Amino acid sequence: MHSKSSKRTNPKPSPLHLAFPATSANLGPAFDAAALAMSFYMKLDAHSATEFSITAAGRDREICGKLENHLILTTYREVLEAAARPVTPLSVKIANEIPVGKGCGSSAAARLAGIALAVHFGRLNWTDAQIIGEASLREHHPDNAAACWMGGLIVARMSGDPDAPDTQPEAQVVCIRPKGKWPLLLAVPDQALSTEAARNALPAEYSRADAVTNIQNSMLLLAAFMRGRHDLLSVALDDRMHQPYRAPLCPLLSPLQELKGKQGILGAALSGAGPSVLIFLDPRASLDKTRHFIAAHLKHSGLSAELLPTQIALRGARPLNSKL
């Protein structure tokens, strides 16, 4: 009697559907340490295919839909190759709401998307800390990646030795649910700004007084969110480490900071490296009146910006119930 043997084959991975929120990092004094997720998204729908393809809709769809040197797919390939896993071709659909190159976490969302695809289709058993750590290593800071993946308001730092190539970088992240309501307006200019140019504007050294002031203000800012103390933002958003040096590259910043305390505006800070500016609003103020007030002020200053109402997104990258 002959026995039949059959080889077990792994089932094909299921499609992946995720939404990656926009993020705003630094939040004034918390340079490279804190960020928050915002309620507009890059939505991604991917499944295995015979060859790579991308279709994109929404904001900056020309960039999002360009297959060559695509940040999501490049990251996907690199992570799988480093893990010695086969690279499965993917068909990817993107519906994007995040401005690209304007300080709203578009690159962190794209890198996280590539890593998430690699973890899913490469069957990598990675933790959240490893996923955020890999994205943070590629971003050179953990704040955007942590906020995008985890949602809410986060404080983050990297652990491990960056000079040890055989160790997997990890991020230590604490998520905070801010007390009360924190309505936001994001002022987005037409012009983009490269992170490299924004980084090059920073000095190599800082005075002790500037360092101490930023530590005090960043801790006060954290306390304001945790206690629902909107009144503290007028001083807690003050920064001496990056905004004064980036202001010449970000023309919206100074005019919007001038509005602190007027028409329900609690304060303003660069969103990430800029040039967009995140405006914190008093929850009791009229959003429409505040938007019109800001738009008129910018027009008087010879400037214009898209003013996007948003809020802190308490959930990070998450599965969707249906395909795009």
C-alpha cells in the first residue's frame, strides 16, 4: 500500500487595509520628543499581485501615484530584503489627505506603510516598538512615527545603539489622552519645505538658558494637555531650539504667532519642520469666526494658506472595515 504525502503551503496573505493619520511633531518646545496625530489620513489598500502597481487619489496624487522610487514600496522592499524574506509584488491603492512635504508627517506615514506591508506580507513577527523603531531610524527621530502608528499625543525616544547594525532599533513611547477638547487649525501654505533644508537651518549648539527654557516649557505643555489647562498654552508653546531659526523659511509662523490671545487663538507652532503651522483654539470659540479672522490677517500680511480644521486623532494606523 502506498501512502500519499502532500506539502503544506502557506496561504496567501490577506489584503491589507490601513489608515495612517497626519501628524504634527515638536509642538513648539518638545523638539524631536513629542507629537500628536491629526484626523486626516493616508488610506492604503494593498494585495499581492504579479507585478507592482500603484493608483492614487486625493491630495498630491501625482506624487503618491508615481511608481518609480516610491517611498512606500522602497521601504517595503528594503525591510523584506534585510529580513531575508521574498519580496511579493503588490497592487496598492492610496487615497491621500495629507499634504506632502509640508510638515504634516507624510514621510513618516509612507515609511510606516512600507513597514506595515513588509510585516504583513513578509509574515514578520514585529512588535509595535519594533515597527515604530524601524520607521524612526529611517526618519531620524521617533515623534512623527510614534504618533502616526499609536495615535493621540505621544512622547517618544529611541533606545538601542544606532552604531550597532545587528540590533533592531526600538522606540519607547508613551501615549497620552489629552483632557478635554483641543480643536486645531492647520495652516498649510502652497510651498513645500524639505526636512533637510529645515534641519540645516539649526545651530550646532545651544546656550544653557535656551535648553532650560525648552525643558521647562515642554513639561508645562505636557501638563497642560493632561490637565486640560488651555490657559497654559500661551507660554508653554514658546520655543528657542528650532522655530526662531526656521522662521525665515516658514513665512506663516510669525504672523500667526502674533494672533495669540485673540479671537480664541491659544497659540501657534510650526507643524514638524514646517512650513505648515498648527494653531490651537479655545474650544469655546467659534471656528468659523476664527478661520475668517486668521484668513483676513494673513491677507493683510500678503500671505495666504489653506486652513484645515482638525482635532487630535486618538487612534493611529488602523484596519479599515472595507476596501478603498
